[in-house]
Amino acid sequence: MSIQHRTPVTVLGLGAMGSALAAAFIEAGHPTTVWNRTASRVAPLVAKGAAGPETVTEAVAASPLVIACLTTYEATLEALEPAAANLKGRTLVTLNSGSPSAARRTAQWAHGHRARYLGGAIKNVPSAVGAADTLLYYGGDREVFAEYEPVLRVLGGDTVHLGPDPDLAALYEMAVGGTLLPALVGFFQGAAALQARGLEAESMVRFTVKWFEMINSILPVLAQEIDSGDYSRPLSSVNVFAAGAAHDADLGKEAGLDMEWHRPFHELLRRAVEAGKGEQSVAVLTEFLKEPVPERVPDPGTESVIVGGQ
């Protein structure tokens, strides 16, 4: 193993993900230093060979590469503040959640303390850290990324540099992550509907996976429509989705479910239909997401769902 591959690494924040990151570096032979506010989380990694100094200042001073895996950018800055003077000449990599603006502020703070900065995100669960297909992406100085890419690749084989802007990982994290909660709540709704009939949620897993595979297959087509702005050859139109929206209320009544989470989706469909886009691809909803939500006075005599684009 080369000297570069044995670059000392410090990992700050030892939740489930941070602990997995540190363990991967230890296993790969990197001198690894770990720090966490709760000292009990340090001991298992020290037992595996990591150094566990008491203070964050000592932890930062131990390595040229410092990886912070705390909950937010704000938490990262709070934890690092006592060690700010020790960051000079080191590279700070953040792997936490937060907005692009928070990533830019963190980068500015790091640069103000004479540190180099990469903003990153890991798109998998802790148990997948180190796997060949685990995706991590980073934004920031390409030369810094190139210098540490072999080290960062220890965390996942699908390691990507997005570009020079330090907030790109946060931007992509939120852009990609926006699909997660709606997809999961949809699955939870389906599970609740099955249980209302005495059926098990497990019985729908195979079919849901197939559904996700179908969605996966059409994403390139939808992305092309969005990038070109041409929604005239739909795989599925706004009207088709609007017609299907009526069934949500029926299912809710039959199974005794709270269906309120559908309301903003139905409203988005309504806006598209009222704008005359019913026969266009459902991807045209992207254009309505770019617009401020118009103020609407509810009509108590009408349903909140459009049926058949009428």
C-alpha cells in the first residue's frame, strides 16, 4: 500500500454513519483518529485501532484530512469552532445534511481559517459504506478532490466529483433526496391499506420493487423532456394522473386512511390542467414547481380533486 493510501484521517461525529466511515478507514489501513461529543462512541473504534483523543482540537491536529459527519452544517461549525486555528493547511470534508446555502457558508468559514474544503454527501446506509457500488459525491476544488480521491474511494467505489462549487453535493443531495419521503409515505399508505384488509405489508414488497424499476426506466425520458422543454409526446399525461387522483379519496374512505398528504400533489395537477397542459407529459409539472404558488380561495362547494382533467 502506498503512502498516499495510508493518509492519516480524522473522523468527527460517530453516529451510525460516522462510525461506519471510521471503521472503513481503519480496515483500509489508514491511521485513523476519531472524536465525538459522547465519549462512549469512541471506545469501539479505539478497540479496532483508532486513536481517540479527548478534544476536538487534538483530533483535528492529528490528520491532514478531516471528515466531519455530524447532523447539519451548523452542528459541524459548532463542533469545529474550538479547533478552528488547527485547520490551517488541512482539508475539511463535510458529509452531513443541509442546504446549499449552508454548504457555502461552511466553505467560506473553512477558507477563512486557511483550510481547503470539499462538501460531500453519501447516498446509502451505514452498512453499505465501503461497497463498490456505494455512491458518494463531492463539490469543491478539483485539485483537492484529485489529491484525496484514493482515500475517499475507501468509503465507496462510486465516488464522483460534481464540479468546483462547494455547495453542489448539498444541491444534489436535496434534489435527489426529494424523492425519498413521498416514495416511502406512498409505501406506508399501501401497507396501511393492505392491513385494513388483513393482509401483510410484506406481500406488496415484490410488486413495489417492480414499480420502482419501472420508474427507474422512465427517468431518462422524463429528464430529457425537462431539459428540452418539450412535453408534447407524453409517456403519461397530466390528465391521466388527474383522473387517477380521484381514486385516492375512495381508497382513503374504504381503508380509513389519512390521505391529506396527497393534497399538494392534487393542487399541482389542478394548476397544470387549468393552464391547459392536461394533454402534455406529467413532467410539465416541473415548470409549475418553478412558479410561486398562486393564492387560491377555496370553494366549499367543490371537490379538491380534479377528475379526468375537467
